Amino acid sequence: MKVGYTEFSFGYAFTESLIRSSSAAPVSAPVFPNLIQEGHSGFDIRINFPGVPLFFQ
């Protein structure tokens, strides 16, 4: 099935939507690790919201 967008584009749009819909802004910029870093850390995106860091795989 061809969807017309990349995995990175989906991840970016998902992150942007999550940040814009949140009542609190993240403490820092979202982290999108490269493939090697992702293999070691175990997440695709890290968003550091105050008191509630989120990790998505």
C-alpha cells in the first residue's frame, strides 16, 4: 500500500500535532534520533513535557 508520505513525515506531523494540542509547552525541542541512536535508546521521538517526558516507538 502506498501512502504518499514517509515515516519521518508522519512522525513529524504527529509530534507537531501533539505539541500544539498540549496545554503545556515542552521544556526543550523534540529529539528525533538517527537510526543508530534509535537502536541504542529504543525510541523514535522524545518529547520532554514538564513532569511528563514522552517516548514513542
